[in-house]
Amino acid sequence: MGTEKMDVTALGELLIDFVHKGNNELGSPIMHGNPGGAPCNFLCALASCGEKTAFIGKVGEDAFGHMLKKTLDDHGIDTTGLLIDPDVFTTLAFVTLDETGDRTFSFARKPGADTMLRPEEIREEQLENTRVFHFGTLSMTDEPARSATRLAVEKARENGALITFDPNYRQPLWKSEEEAKEQILWGIRHCDVIKISEEELQLVFGKEPEDGAQALLDCGVKLAFVTLGKKGVYAKNDQAQTVSPAFLELKTIDTTGAGDIFGGSAVYGVLDSGKKPEELTQEELTRICQFANAMAGLSTTRSGGIPSVPKKQEAIDYLKEKGLWA
């Protein structure tokens, strides 16, 4: 199955998100374990939209690792490139939520299996047989996964894949802010489409969304999606720009994975358009952003990353109800 042509292949972290769900009678935290990891949340959104997807990464030879592989298999994601390593433990993330559903992260990752993917472990045929290759920076915090990520990006580009990137900055995982900025800039210079948050744009360029998006295009990015939290998303290419509001009437209980689900749904929209990212019109960008906002918004009404991904038709039905989808 590894050489079958894929629509989207992603490399990176696959982990367990433990979300704080209150305390027991002794005051100790009750943690709810969900399968997660930004690239896999992203792929699950694409798989939900009917795209053929594949994942490249590493988990430990432990109960969590096997559970995560099964989760991807159950979602129809090709796991040919997922390695199960007996020498390292599956990475764990601990997510605490404030009263608005926003998160802070701590990681059990010293090292975690996701950082131990080696360049020689990547199957090159997977990079030769994909329309899109996606990556983030969690696989670039440490070696050997950083070298594996860079190799995969370069090989996929050589083979004509569209490269998509999500910085997904998690401050506790970096030795310094400078190192994080350096790796994010490498990603920016090697991608065609980026999904980046307003805060990440400030971190790298110190600019507001419109000027920051232009700075991304000046680095060679063809299409930028800048997520603005409750304000929605700003999208820009050389042809057009648009602001698409978030759907604030949806009752948010957990924002875990929402940005990844937006990203995967937006990339689905780009693929579905049949056009190059730089050729999309304002009308097409608005439609893509509305769909991706609906997918992400609906996901925040449920717990977890992967388990919260809505079906494509749910988002379309929601947009039709609001008179935004013909």
C-alpha cells in the first residue's frame, strides 16, 4: 500500500493528549487520554473529506503506540510509514484548559518516540507518490527527527509534491525562541501553502496579519492562511485576500486540534478547487476559508483532537443552514 498514489502524506508527531477533566474526591486531577498530534489531526480532516492520506512517524512499542496505530488505521490513514520502536516511549502531551477552552501544554518527551525518527527510516517511495506533503515544527525541535523532516521535505519537493506547513509553535519544546524562529523560517522558505497563527506570525516577523502574510509571500509562499482565533482567518495569495469570520455561536468546549482541522480542511479545499494555490480568486479563497472554519468550529464543540473531526457533510449542512453554501 505504501507505493499507492496518495493525495496527502504528513510527517511528524503522533501522541496521546491527556486533557484535564476535573479532580477526584482527593483533589487529584482526572486526565482523559485522546489520540492526537497535529499532523494526524490534519490528516483526519482530509480523510473525513474523502482524500487518500498517509502518515510517516514513530511511536513506542507500548500500549499507547499500538492504540495510536489502530486509531489511524480506523480512520483510513495509511500507516506503512509508521514505525513502532521498542527502545523509546510514545510521546505524551498533558493539556490543561482554562474556562474558555484554551489550552496550555506540558510534554513527556525526553526523548519521545516522535523525535527519534531517523532519515534512513523514511521510505522514499512514499515521497515519490503523493500530491501533497505536509509537515510542522514539532518534528524539528530535536535530532534525528529534524534531519528526517528536512530530507522528506526536499525529496517530496523534488518529486513535484505541493508542500504544506504548519509551524505549530509549542514554546516548552524548544531550547530557545531563536532556535524556534530559525526552524520556522526554514519551513516557510520550503513550503507552498502555510497555516500560521497570528501569534506565530508576530514571533517570526513582528508584523500584523496583512503585512505578515505579505512577508510570507515575499519568502516564496504561494498561499497563506493566518488564523486569528475568535476573529476567524485571513487568507492571502498574489491574486487576492479575504477575511473569513469564525462561527462564534458554536459552543466551544475544547479547542484541541481545531487549528490542525482548519489546516487539513483548507488544504482539501485547495485540492478540490483543481487550481494552483497562487491562482485562487477572492471568491474561491472565501469559500475555502468558510468550509475550513466550519470544520474547525464544529470540532471545538467536542473533546480531543482526532475524535473531534467532523464529517465533511456536517460542515456543508451547517454552512447551508447559515445561507453560506449553494
